[in-house]
Amino acid sequence: MPDKRDYYEVLGIERTASADEIKRAYRKLAFKYHPDQNPGNKEAESKFKEASEAHEVLADAEKKGRYDQFGHAGVDPQAGGGAGGGFGNSGNAQDIFDMFSDMFGGGGRSAGPAAGQSLRANIEVTLDEVRAGAKRSLKVRRREQCETCSGTGAAAGSRATVCSGCGGAGQVIRQNGFFSLRQPCPRCNGRGKTIPSPCRSCDGGGLAMKSIDVEVKIPPGVDDGTQLKLRDQGEPSTEGGPRGDLYCVISVKEHKVFTRKGRDLLVDCHLTPAEAALGCEKQVPTLEKPTRLEIPKGGQPGDVLKIRGMGVPEVGRTTTPGDILVKLVVEIPKRVSGREKELYEELLKIKIDSQSREDAGIFTKIKQWFD
């Protein structure tokens, strides 16, 4: 394999560069060395091809992964680094699917313009908001149509031209023996047009970063990981397609009293031994206001009582909310006062006397069986 420059070095970027940084670096080089800008310049043509090759690999997540791990050998078809199955580096899985669709009369990939980029935002809510629902006003950083060039990407006094490489289709067909493989045009990066004089405000992309206020309605019952999709709140398309979407990922803040289990809320109710034995009325918290709960006589540690309908709803459902599950916790005192000690000793004596009478009654019955 002939010596090749590192693809990151070719584009002048770090190995940690994002997809947008890779795209911007390629566009600058493509504009600088494009054959239309440098007619008859073999060196410029060579650098343009080198940049296109680097971009083709680094802009594809799968190829980039192989390149990062194995270098040029990971993406060179002659070294076995192609897409597999003898197709070398000339197409990804979608290209191969399109190829067989074409062979058997399928429609191939959609010819519609690509949608704008979708975005993600994180929202933290309280358990009270989970029960009642909530609204949020988010500040979202997203790219909007560049005001300088009105989204064309072209500098004042110039305009985009139809790409000579693909004739405006955004795709090129490569013949590989019997098969025809479609790929994004390397000259225009699949846009179908080239911009000889890019707008300086957006670097020819047609979009510029802005901060936008977005209202988010959070329905009752959301849980950790719930994903709300806000249609058309992502970035606009530069190709006339629909806007992207905004995905809001919910996380629920830990509550200082309740533990959530699905639609139910769990809470402990602490009792003294006397309260557990005799029964009592206790005040129990809810997400709205405290309520009185009747504790039956003889309540055992670990018993669970329900306050129905005071839990949280199930997202997207109109059914009754879950319950508050009250777990009885009987607290045994570690220290007792003098009078408390006397009462506990008297209670213990009563229990022992009662047990002795029961035992005596049992022995009497056994004796009678043998008499």
C-alpha cells in the first residue's frame, strides 16, 4: 500500500473532532482545492481528492471506527478493510440494500430532501410535578437560518451552483462489475450544489447558532428515562426538508419522604409498641396534604396499609393514580425512664403469668388423656 497521510492531518483536525467539525474542515479544503476553482492545477486536484477521501472515511461512523483502530488498513479494500462481501470500500449497508432494491424493482431510498438535525435536552422534575404534570421553558441552543445569507450559504452577490459531479442529484452511481452502487456525491457532500463563495457568517452551511426559548408540556406520570418528542423543534433542513425534532429526556428528582414504585408511593409509619398493640390514628404525608390513617390493633412490623388513589398516574393514561403504601415500623426504645421500666416489667409479669396458666392448662389436658 502506498504511503498515505493521516486523514486527520489531511483535514487539519484533532482525532476528537465532532461530525460537524469534520464537515466544516472538509468544506474549507474542498472550496480551496476544487478543480473548478483551480483549472489545470494538478497539485490542487490531488489535494482535493485527498481531502475527499479523508472526509469519506471520517464522516462515516463505521469506517471512522475501523480507521481509528487499524489505520489505513482498516478501510483499504485490498487489505480486507472494505465493507465486506467483496464490495470493498465502495458502499455501506444502505447502499447494498439500495442495489438489491434496484435489481428487483424496489424503490430504493427516498428521494425526498433530508430533514434537519434533531436535538436532545435533559429536564429534571419533582415527584409533585410527576403527579400533577408541569410546564418548562427551555433555552435551546440550535442552528437557525443564517440571517446574513438567508440560508443560502452563499456570500452576498453570489449564489450556489448545481454540482457538476452529480448534476444536482446529491448522489453518484459507482459501477462495480455487475452491480451499481449509489453514494453521496463527494464533491457536494450529498447536497446537490456547490457554493463558490461561502457566507462568512455561517461558513457556507446556511445555518447560524442561536438561543431559542421552547415551551415544554410535561404530562403527569413521567418517569426516569421518559423521552418526550417535540416535533419540528430541532434544526431546519438546508435542503428544503422538514425540521428535526427535540427530544426531552426526563429525570425525576429523589423525594425526601417517598420512594416511587411504578404508580405507587412507599412511605414508612413509625409506631411505638403500645401504638402497634392498641391501635391508633396517625398522620401520614401525601403529595397534596397530610391525611389521617387508622392503624388497627395488633399491627405487626412490616404490615402495609394503603391510601388509595394518592399515588401517581401512568403516563398517557386517564386511569386512577396508584396508591400510597404505608409500611408499619415498630420502634423498640433503647432507653426507658424509671416509670416506663416499671410498666414494662409489670407487662412482662402479666405475660409470663398468662403463659404459665396456658401451659398449666395444656399439661392438665395431657394428664387427663393418660388417666
